[in-house]
Amino acid sequence: MDFCKETALIETILFLESEPVAPKVLAQKAQLSDEVTEKCLEILKERLSAEESGLELSMITGGYCLTPKKEYWDVLKEQYGSKRDGKLSKSAMETLSIIAYSQPITRAEIEQIRGVGVDNMIRLLVERNLIKEVGKKEVAGRPTLFGTTKEFLKLFRLNSISELPKLDEDEQERFELAR
């Protein structure tokens, strides 16, 4: 069995969906078995990995979606990227990095690592839905803990936070000293 029609159906569903789709949901929408859906995803991934394809099959936040290949997106993101996806300042990126690598983390802990106030950066990152409140720390004053969101994972094309690049020893130590 060559799965041509089934693979085309999976590709069409992924094209029509605006959010990543979990394999089980994809199987339900396509009315295919989980095994056939997985085989179709393998075929589609292989087909899109060809040099002549401008798209790739990406696993983001536990689901599959069609995304532009990085080399083409870098050329076109100014024209097609969302206005909300505007570039983050160096300060915002540094704050976001601290949160991503140290989550859950309080505002005071972020400020200790950065050495400056982060109120505006926290507000900006919350507005862009890249971070959110994830709880309260069990210490005096019960400060808010922050962590990253699914939007963060989607923006950086990560399936999970564990896919972040590893920190070198100096950076890891810097993060640990502040806690």
C-alpha cells in the first residue's frame, strides 16, 4: 500500500489547521487509524524534506503543523510575519531567556540575575503571551512565579522546553547563583 491519498489528506488537514494538531486528533479528523496516520506523517516529512519543497513538517507543542523552511522564512518573515511577532529588544530576549531556562521563577530572581528592574519586560512578555503566571512561591509574601507559554514554544518552533539549546557552564552557574 502506498498511502498516497491518505498522505494527501493528512497534508490537506495540516494546511487548513492554524494550530499544531496532535497525531490522535489528526487520525480522527482524517478518519484513519493511528498507525496509518503515523505512516502518512513519515511519508509527508520525507517528501517535504526534499530540496524543492519550501515547507517542512514540524512538531510544535505536541502537534504537527506545516511551517516554512527556515531559509525561506528568514527572507519572508518581514512580509508575512504577524505584527505581534515584532522583534523583541535585547532586554526582552534576555528576560525571556532567563524565564525559559529557570522557570518557574519570580520577578525578584529575574532581577537578581539581570541586575536591573524587569517590570516593563515582564509586562511586554505577558502582553505578547510568551510568559504567564504559573503560581506563587511558598515563601514570605508569596511572590508570583512566571513560566513560558505555548506561544513561546510556537514562536521558537519547539516541541517542549527541553529542546532549548543547552547553556554553557558559565551561564548555567550564573542562573544557579541567583537562586
